[in-house]
Amino acid sequence: MIAEILSELVAIPSVNPSVVGGGVTDGEGELGEFVRHTLATAGIDVTVQAVHPGRANIIGHLRRSPTTVDQHVVLLSAHMDTYPASEDGSVEYRPKIREGRLYGRGSADAKGSLAAMLHALLGASKAVRRREAYFVASVDEEFGMTGVRKLTSYGVRATLAITGEPTALQPIVAQKGIVRFCVRVRGDSSHAAYPSKRNSILDLGEILQATRHFGEILSASNSDRDLGLPTLSATRLECDGEMNRSPQASRVFFDARFLPGDSAEAILERFNTHLRSSVGPNVDFVIEPPLFVSPSNRCPVETPLVGELFKSIEAVSGRCVPGSFAYGSEAGYLAQMSTASLVLGPGDPKHCHAPGESIELREVEDACRIFQSIIAP
């Protein structure tokens, strides 16, 4: 049954239209309708939360049973969007099972988690004793996280929120936050035969020199035993100049990774203050609004329901060693609507976004058992 659900999910393309290689006709609409229909057919309450035209979060709500065990609320969330097929699409959207693994685009990131959570909710709906639970199939995780950002306005307050991502069933209890942004430097567009004194490329050099210093300050300001140091990386340059004409504007793009307790807003404010005090008064620049924000997260592992989850992971998979990562996920946003938030799912990140993307079916089955046990203990 779990292999059938995962196969159906993989067979429905749900490419994020905003990522490189995505197209205007791509999106999660067809997959969202499949999830909605599956939940509704099982008698589970479903809400379609519009995020973008033709792209919506699908929210399933399972009420606690009359013979409920407690008042805890569980929230399971996994994203529907994927990167484009890296091979012939007709191949990667035809799921194949070989030697216990299912191959296909999105199988590891994150349709394995999506299938396990969906199947767990369907199973828990038949349990005599179950907690109140929400299941969310979200949009746009791979680009702007607008789906989970919209979800935070839904009004749910969970005891435990689990973000489904490929972690090989290792619970990720701490993660760095991410903010991606650019600095735009303005100059005068002028012919190289008659150059202006305000050259945005040359002025950008002062910005980059100050950036190196800020990165050193940032790394020296704090560290985390599990997550290491906060970082700031320059990732891309662009301008509108030509062979014989200086640009009117030049931009440098950055990726900053920060620790729990810090925020994207605070990082940008400190960086702006540093640049203003470091570069010359004639450098005309502005920090543009963030392109992407993934809040940091640290799960309070002392929360009783987290301890219960850890025991279930150990019982099913044979071990439970909480970990951390520096990647982005929805967990930071789900922390805003829950007492405890962490990342957990089947699959290995090294199999994501690449030709031959695949996932071990036994691990998907184990994830389903873990998720169902926390809803219907």
C-alpha cells in the first residue's frame, strides 16, 4: 500500500515553477488535488489553503477520538514541490522499484515523507484511540517557502510539529537559519571613452572588502556545539554593463546562515550598519528585501511528546541519535505554531535533486509506523 501511494505521488509531476528549469505551467496543483481527494475519500476533513494561483496547501484534520489518550496535537508536514527532472521527464516520472528502492523524481525529497505521513494519517483515522492531528502537504518549499509561511496564519497550535525531509530517520533537533539577499550598488552608466567617477563595479569592491570583515565578526560573535559558526557567503555577481559601457547598477548576492536565537532581520540590520560605517560616503548602495528566509530552530527535547517520539524511532529503526544540520527546512516556521518542532523523514539527502533519485521502501514503511504511533499510541 505504501509503495502504491508513493508511486502515485511520484508519477504526478509537481515541479516548482520558480526554480531554475521550472516552467510557467508547472506547479503542485494536480498533486494537491490527488492528496485532497485521498483524504476526503477516507472521511478526513480537508481544507484547501490558497497560496498562489493554482497552488495551494492541502490540510487534513483528524479529530481526537472520544477515548482520547490526552490533549496533545500533532502536526505532520511535507512539501509537494520538486526540482525539475534531470533526465528525460517521461523516465523520471515513471516510478520503478528495484531491489527494495523506488526510483523517480521527488521520491526522496520529499514525497517519501509525504507518502509516509499521508498513509499514517489514513491508518490513524481507523484507530480507537488517537490524538488530534493535522497533516499538511505544502507548496513552494524549494524556492520561497511561501506555503509554510501562509500556513502559520492558519490558527493551529500543535504540541509537536514534524517536518518531513530526508534524514534517514534521524531526528534533526537543531538547524541553522538562512537568509538570502542582495546588495545593489548604484553608479553612472557611461561610455568607457568618457568614464564617470561613479563606477558601480569598483564601488562594489568596497562592499566586498567590508563583507569579508563582517564575516569574520559574525563568526567570532558566537558558536554552537552542534551547528558550528554562523557564516556569510557571497554567491553571485551581476550587472547591466557592456564591453564599452560601465553599468548603472551592480548587485552581489549573499547567503547567510545563522544560529538559533538569531534572526534574519537582526543579521540584515547588523550587516547594513557595518557597511554604512565601513565603505566610503560616495558608495551608493541599498540592501534589497530578502529573497529567501528559513528561520533557525532548536527543538526542546525535554518536551514529553518528543521523548515519546524518540522511543518510537528507536523501537522501529533500532536507534535514535538526534542530530543537527545547516540546511533550510519548514521546521523554523512550524516552530512558530508549535511547542516543539523537528525534522524527520525517510531517505538520504545525497539522493535528492539528482539523476536516479531514489528511496528505500522499507525506510518509508518505518517512517509511516513512527508517524502513526505518535498520532495513535
